[in-house]
Amino acid sequence: MAVTQKKTILSGIQPTNRLTLGNYLGAIKNWVKIQSDYTCFFMAVDQHAITTRQKPEELRENTWFAIASYIAAGIDPATCSLFIQSQMPQHTQLAWILYCNGYMGELNRMTQFKDKSSKTGANIPVGLFTYPLLMAADILLYDAQLVPVGEDQKQHVELTRDVAQRVNGIYGEDAFVVPEAFIPKVGARVMDLQTPTAKMSKSAVNESGSIFLADSADQIEKKFKRAVTDSGSDITFDFNEKPGVSNLISIQAAITGETIDAVVQRYQGKQYGHLKVETAEIVRGELLPIQLKTRELLADRGELIRILRLGAEQAAVVADRTLKRIYDRVGFVRFES
Ligand code: ATP
Ligand code: LTN
């Protein structure tokens, strides 16, 4: 009987703040759904996080929180490798080789770099510029075929493909596995509740537009009640005409698993107020068990450490293999130990 090997997926979130509903619906919930079909690597990318200034104590706490949230949301540490990026030195080792094969011009075209560097003032950290190549290293190190990310990260995965193909052209076709972005259909883009034309983000200046996974029931209710809606009173789905209303509809669909049309149907003849209150209820119901489990896990660091040690060990098997392969291809002297 032919043994079909599972494909490998890898993804990560920056622990730059407490995670948001956007991170959950755009990333983690999707990971949970697909985890049994793939060999999975999920991490907290703390090295990416320091491309913007972080307070050390907050970064550490947010990193623990991210890992606890993954598990609380349903990532199974017995079948997925869960780890923290900075605990795997192989990522920056491979990144150096990619820095020598990526081009200034292609990094300059990255929209996230343009956005973030426009906000730093005159002193733009080098890491903000080279960031996509560290992300490429994260992905290529594990021979990942699929990279589950939101729309906003597609450009970085495209860059990873370009660099991987370039390296393969120079050092041999099987140096790297060329990955693909894997973008969920529903819930791919959760928008800010106050500015529904911008994506919900952990580091938004106005926190009332973001739902954090740690928000209380009361905070969730208040934020949805104050959510910006649109002119008119009909509940229809159209991100150009009605971004606020459409955002609430798509949040509901992402949680309940209904189609957008089914949610719209449920609101025929109802008002914006109903939509807001019920979206808050649905979000609260989804987050409550995750919050309880996260708290439990954070109170037991010993268990989290056990999970992370195991994840790092599993990850190291693949990462070391790739790094050796690439070191040999590039021409670095290596002694077998
Ligand atoms: P920051 O505000 O620090 O830039 P962020 O909240 O945008 O962070 P990232 O760490 O950049 O989040 O993203 C982690 C993952 O979550 C990515 O796969 C990203 O596509 C997804 N994601 C982030 N925000 C959203 C959102 N609003 N809607 C859907 N997916 C999102
Ligand atoms: N750049 C991504 C986070 C990230 C990532 C990765 C995602 C870093 N390395 C590897 C997928 C695979 C972000 O900001 N969301």
C-alpha cells in the first residue's frame, strides 16, 4: 500500500502585543482546522517582533501568551511542533545565506516595509528592511510546502518563492522546497471596528477598534456596540459601500461557519443594532473557553515549557537537516560530529 506523506505547513505570529480577533480568525482558527491533515510547525516569531521597539518584559509575556493561546484555541501540541523562534538559532543562520541571495530592489517593494518604515522617522532599523528574508528562512528551514497566512503576508511568501527559486537555480534544484501561500477563504481579513477600511491590528493606535483575545465580556460588548457602521439601514454585504456592516457579517461567518449569504439572510428586516449586539455575543461565546484555557496554561509554566522543549526538539531535527544541506551547497566547511 502506498504511504501518502502529509504535506508540511508552517506559520507564525509576532508577539508584539496581545493577539487580536484578526489573528485568531485570520490565522489560528484556520491552523486548528487543518492541523490533522498536515505536518505542522507553529511558532511565536519574537525575532520578527523586535523589528519595532518592544519593552522586554512585555515581549516575554506576549510570547508566553501567544503560545498559550495557540494551545487554548485547539492547536494540539502532541501532533504539531510548537516553538519560539528565538530558541532556534538555525533561523538566523539560514537568514544570513538568504541575505546574500535576496536583492535590495525586491525588499524595497514590500508594502509592509513601506508602511512601517514611513512611521519610524529618519532611523529605519535594518531589520525592518531584511525582515522578509528572516521570514523566508523560517519557511525554507522546514521544507514547508504551504504557508497559512492572511492576505497581507502574501507578498512575503511570494518573495520567499522568488528567493528559493533563485537559490535553487544557483545551487541545485532541490536545495529548497518552494512554498505556496495558503489563504483561508472566510475570515481572511478582519477589519478595525472603528476604521473598517483598515485591518484590525494588535498595534493599532486606537485600541477600541481591536478585539483582543484577552478582552473581558464587557469590553467585547462595548467595542461592538461602538463599532462604526455605515449610512443607510439595510444589512447587505459590500465592502466598498458598507465596510463596517460587511466586517461584522464576515466576522460572524468566520466563527459560525455559515456562508456570507446565510448571515445576510438572517438579518433581513433587522437593524444595525441587532447585528452589532449579536456579533458581540457570538465573539464572546467563541472566546470565553479559549480565555479560560489560556489562563490555566499561563498559570502552569512547567507544562508550557515541556511543550516548547518537545516542539523545539522536533523542529531541530528538520532545521538541522536543511541547514547542513544548504551549508554544503554554498561551500561552507562542515565537520561531521
Ligand atoms: P501588527 O499590528 O503587530 O503588525 P498584526 O495584528 O497585523 O500585527 P501579524 O503578527 O502581522 O498581526 O499577523 C499574524 C497573522 O495574523 C498573519 O497570518 C496575519 O495575516 C493574520 N492577521 C493579522 N491581522 C489580521 C486581520 N485583521 N485579519 C485577518 N488576519 C490577520
Ligand atoms: N511576517 C508574519 C509573521 C511570520 C510568518 C513567518 C508567517 C514570520 N515568519 C513564517 C508565516 C510563516 C506576520 O507579520 N504576520
